[in-house]
Amino acid sequence: MSPEITRAALATKHGKESIFSPAFAEIGVVVTVAEIDTDQFGTFAGEIERQGSPRETAERKARAGLEALGLSIGLASEGSFGPHPSTPFLLADTEVVVYVDTELDYSVVEVARSISAVPPAKVIVDIADVDSLKFTNVFPEQRAIVVTEEPQSKSRTLLAKGIDNVDELRSTVAQALAAQPHTVIVEPDLRAHHCPDRRKVIGTAVDRLVQRLRVTCPECNAAGFGPVRTTPGLRCGLCGLPTSLPALDVMGCSRCGFETEIARTGEADPTFCDRCNP
């Protein structure tokens, strides 16, 4: 890291400074929270739809934060949930973290993904269903939201979020059930300060970002030189033909575009060879 970079704006309203600050302190960066409404970029509860990809959204947050504080460095993260790429029947939490430098006009991105351990959403048809919810075992650290959904249009109405106890959950659900025919759904509150599982994944992504920022580009000296992609072709240990496993790691700089390749050592297990294991 360049020694003149001492302050960075963090766009958050959900306590992410507890994750970012200690990690960035290790490389001499003081993180300052930018008091902006990050909900404007989209909410998990669905009141505001996210526009653009997680990376685009994270960068917009970071830029809004640095502009609010008059700094040249901005930090932000954006999470999303969906099928795990390698195990589609499991839910994955993917967290994108970004470092934006407007003075040097570039950004650095890191990503972490983990199988989600948050309690699943559940449709409630009777007040007794509340007692079987997994949320009751993880209150108050993991919180819940209650929404209603119109059966035909599927439009959603948020009734409450940040619920951290069974009594409040039962009361909110009871009121919602009384307003049938809407579908009543209890979901996890996925905001970072109310979702311990997300905080862990964000922490992993932040650690990766900090480690990447420790490495400077050999061409332009910008922080953040690191892996950008892999090239397949690691040779089979039995027949010697190329396989789909990575043979090269491509390292690159997001500022100047300089890249270099690092060859992987060893040989591929024949299990991954189309000839030996067709």
C-alpha cells in the first residue's frame, strides 16, 4: 500500500465497520463510515430493487461514500443469495467487496462465497407454525422479517424487520394472518448487522481484499495486483494430455492492465482426464 493512503470512506448503515476497520488497519488505512443511506441501492427485504450487478452496486456505494466525505478512497460491499454454482440445490451467500481509488481512477474487487447457514424462509398458514421456525433457535443474533404476498400479483408488503424474539414474531404473524387472503412469509433479516452468517463471509472477502492490496503492480506500482483468471490445460498424470484443470494462474492489475502468468506445478489426477476417464 502507498503510505499516503491513510483514510478510506466506508459506505454502510449496517455496522460493517466492525469488519472492515480492523482488517484495513493492518495496512495502515483508517476506515471512516460515510453517513449515507445505502438502502437506496437496494434492500434484501425487497422495498427497493437493486439496479445492476452486485459489483456495480458495491462500486456505486463506495463512490457515494467517498464523495460524501470528500476522500479519494471508497470501500463497500454487496451481498446476494442464490443457488451454489457447484451444488445448485444449496443456497449460497456471495459477498463482493470493492476498493475504489478515484485519484488513480481504478478499483479492486474481491469475492467470497459460502453455503448459507441462515434459516430458510417459510410460508405461515397457522400461528402454530411459528413454533417450528428455526429462527427461534438463533434469536437474537439472527433476526427475522415478516412480509405478506398478494397471491395473484405476487407483490410484497414488508410488515416488520429486525425481529429478535419469539413474542414479537408471534404478534406480527398473528396480525398478518388476520389480514388474509395474503400469504404470510417469515424470512431471515439479511442485513449484515442482523445476520452473523453474512458477517463471516464478508469478513473472508475483506481479508482477501486486504491481502490483495498488499501486493503492488510490477508495472505501475498500483496496489491490488493479484489473480484475475485461470487457464485450463494441466496435463494428466497418466496419459499426459491436457485436462480442464487450471494449468496457469493469470495475475493482473486492474489499473494498467498488466498481466503475468504463473504455471501450476504437478499433474492432474486421471479422474479429470477426458481420455482416461471418458
